[in-house]
Amino acid sequence: VRMILIGPPGAGKGTQAPRLKEKFNCCHLATGDMLRSQVAKKTPLGREAKKIMDAGGLVSDDIVIGMIQEELDNNKECKGGFILDGFPRTVPQAEGLDKMLRDRKKSLQHAIELQIDDALLVSRITGRLVHPASGRSYHTIFSPPKKAMTDDVTGEPLVQRSDDNAEALKKRLVTYHKQTSPVVGYYKQTGIWKPLDAAQEPNQVWKSLLAIVDNDK
Ligand code: AP5
Ligand code: ZN
């Protein structure tokens, strides 16, 4: 399958994408996760990106397009298709993706918009806990780990993302509405756009996703 998940911070992209990856045996590419791994390694890009991410802005289009291109070409899991999470989030990124796929004689099948009111996102974001190495996420209330602050799979500690506070979230939402909403419009014109109610509980969101993907492969 070749699809993208579009939605505001906390919509559930990172919660659903690993399940899709598992089901369809493809790669899950999350530009946010890739950038956070650069931040953790303290690379020059990571240092630059951290400032932008904590301020709720966007890293440059060229950088994230380059990261996706590199993965699509070299990550073996992507041979089975891909789930893009958090990319594209500007119209130039969407155009970059189209060109990339055209050059590789491929096309996108689904652009799924996870729709949810901003008001519901604060509690999702401020309660999120993540396992940095795998990108797995939990929620203190909605999806707690078996043992407090501990990853279920590895037993390693969970942390809070440095941009997961109410103040940074406000900026991330402004950025989303200004720069990423036009991407939704971009895909509406192509006919592969599909809306999904992301305010439902996670298993219901999963069912809705499968209904969309299974209905037209
Ligand atoms: P990124 O990591 O992509 O962050 P984001 O878009 O803000 O999205 P989130 O990861 O916050 O939300 P999510 O939808 O994955 O939610 P999740 O499933 O975890 O990007 C971070 C930053 O990197 C950006 O701000 C930007 O600076 C930079 N960046 C990244 N990509 C870029 C790009 N392409 N171009 C330029 N810059 C880029 O869920 C959240 C919480 O809610 C979890 O705790 C979860 O357990 C819980 N939850 C999930 N679903 C439900 C549900 N249905 N009901 C109840 N709780 C739920
Ligand atoms: Zn995410």
C-alpha cells in the first residue's frame, strides 16, 4: 500500500501507522521520528531542528524531502509500500513527493485526513509518553503502559517529548492550520483524499482506516 496520514498534532498518526505497517508489510516513515533521532544524536541537523521543533515551526522542505527520498530508495521495508506520517506537511513537500513517485513510476493510493477538533488535542498531547528508540507512544490515561513510565516491549524508560506542552502545541496548531491545511486541499483535487473521524477511540479509528484501505486497494 502507498498512503499518507495527514492530521494535526495528536490526531493519532503515530498510533495507527505502526498497525498499518504490520498489516501491509511496508515501511512507516515519520519525519518527526527521523528528526528526533537526529536531535538525540546531536548532529548539526539535529541541533538546528530541535530549535525549530520546540518552537512549533517546520524544518525546511528540502531537508525533509531528502530524508524521505533516501528512505524510499534504501529502506528495504519500503519495497512493500509505505505509510507516510507527518509528511508532506506543506504544498511544496506534496509536489516533491509527487515528483519522487513519478520518477519511480509509482503513485499514491490514499491521502487520509485524520479529522479532529483542536480542543481535543491538548489532553492527548500533554498526556503522551514515548519510547524514543522505537517511536512507540502511550498515554497516561487513554493508553497507559503496563508499568508506569516503562515501555511494554523493551522495559526501557518512557519520556515526554520536549514539544509536548500546551504552549508549544498552540504554535504547532497554528502551523498546521496555516501550512498543512493547504495540503489537504491539494489532495482533494486529486481524488485520493479520504476523511476519517479521528476523535473516535483508537480501535474504532483503526476499523475506519481498514474500511478505507480495503475498500479500494
Ligand atoms: P511530528 O512528530 O510529526 O509531530 P506532529 O505532527 O505534531 O504529530 P504528533 O506526533 O504530535 O501526533 P500524532 O498524530 O502522531 O499523535 P499520536 O498518535 O502520537 O513532528 C514534530 C515536529 O517535527 C514538527 O512540529 C516539525 O517541527 C518537525 N517536522 C516533522 N515533520 C516535518 C515535515 N514534514 N516538514 C517540516 N517539519 C517537520 O497520539 C498522541 C497521543 O494521543 C498519544 O499519547 C496517544 O496514545 C493518544 N491517542 C492517539 N489516538 C487516540 C485516540 N483515538 N483516542 C485517545 N487518545 C489517542
Ligand atoms: Zn507522531
